[in-house]
Amino acid sequence: MCPKGQEIINIAGYICHQIFRDLILLENQLPFFVLNKLHDMTIQGDELPLLLLANVSFIFFVDLPNMIRASFDETECNTENIKHLLHTVHILSCHGQKPKKRSKYDIKRQKAMPNATELSQAEVSFLKVGYYYKEHNRRGNTSLFDIKFEKGVIIIPYFEVFDYTETFLRNLIAYEQQSSDVLTYFSDYVTFMDHLIDSEKDVNLLRQKGIIENWMGEDKEVACLFNKIGNGVGVYSNFYYSEEFKEAVDHCEKPLNRAMANLIHNYFSSPWAGASTVTAIILFLLTTIQTILAFTGGVKYLWQN
């Protein structure tokens, strides 16, 4: 039983998340100039302008899933350039993100990137960047989209998965897919994660590495989330993670890494399989030693006679 004050706080937090869900639904978006006009008609005294109010609200009261909480650049993001509230969320999440050089690697025509489990079997390591606490992330310079592949290591920013994460991602992806003048950061991020995660085993691996924090329950729910959202998402020639895809595939195609992956997959895919393999190796070695000793003993006997 919660104290009365704590219960009110919990209810207020729940209501805030419900309101946020409704505000970011693409079908609920109203032109920002209309909202701004209504706000100007009701503003009193020194209240904040609507754009700044939205900025402050989304930064401090909503768990935007990225490492940097960007702020609006007045020269680039004035009220005339804002389409709607969902657009402001996209700006807050992506503003300041450095665009990458276009790669000639087309993931639609090349071999698909292996999932996290297969990459791990091919001697690929996973490294988490970013912090658990938002106040630390605001002082950092890592964003959700800063995924890198360097010398056999995939570097992935820390990401928390909540019940409302699917709503958040779906609406931002829908906004990117229907807009011709918006960079598709969220679409490309989900496409990458959809390739990386095929099953709960992949989620479990990423969770153990500290990359994913699962607040939904079972790992298979997170796997289903990324697999469902990734369906039907358009991938374009300027895909943000083309180089990471290429480097991961090239790494797994190296003969030594491929042999290691096959060895682990075929003989060490589970504790029982690993135990059976080790037992078989030990028996083989003992049999070999016994054969050698018997042979050398026989040769020695013949030599003496």
C-alpha cells in the first residue's frame, strides 16, 4: 500500500505517459502553427512560448531513447519550420547527428548481416556505450544512433525498452517514411536492430552485455518488438549503417571466423552439446594414448627379443 502522496505521484507519472503516447501518434498531429496560435491566444504574463515549452517538456519529463538530449537551434528550428509536435520529438532525438558519407554497399543486394548470436560465434564482441542515468547522458556526446563496428567489436549505445517503446518508434518511423525531407535515423536504427535480433537468444546476449535494459518482461517480447517494427520499413541507398553491415559480413566471411562459428554452432551450441563434445575429445585422447603405449610396448618387446 503506497502512501497517499506517493500514489498521486505514480498516477501523475502514468497520466503523463498516456498523454505523451497520444501526442506522438502520427494521426493525431495538428499543424504546429495552429497549436502555436491557440497557445498565443491563451498565454498569460511571462509564460514560455509553445516551442520552448515543448522542448523543455520532452527533454525533462519524457524518456526519449537516446543519449543526447538535443536543444533547438534558434537559427534552424523556429516555429515556421516546425510541422507538428512529432516533428519536435524527431528534432530532439536527431538534432546535431552527424550524417555519414554515402556508401556504395547496398544491403538489399548483399548477404544479410548475421544476428547477434551468430556474430558472437564468429568472434565478434559487443560493447555498450552511454550511461544508465539521463543526467549523465546529457553531459555526454553519444547518441542512440552511434553504432560502430571497429576491429571485430560492435559498439552499441545503451537502450531501455519499455511498454511504450513500440508506439514511440512506430510513429517516428511512420513520420520518416512519409516525409521526403527527413533523414531516416529511426528507420535505419530499427532495421539494424531487426537484423541483429532474430530471437530471444540475441536479446539475452545483448542484455548480458548491458546494451539492452528490458523493462517489458521476457526477452522474446523484445525480439518480437524489433521484428514486428522492422517489417515493411523502407531501406534506401543512403542507409545509415551500410558500412557497419559490410564490415560485419566481411568479418564473418573470413575462413578462420567462419570455421570458429561452425565449430561453436555444431559442437558447443548448448551446455549438453559442449559437455558431449568435451567428453568425446577426452575419450579420443585417452584411446590415442592407450594405443600409442600399446604400440610402443609391443615394439620394445620385439626389440628385446
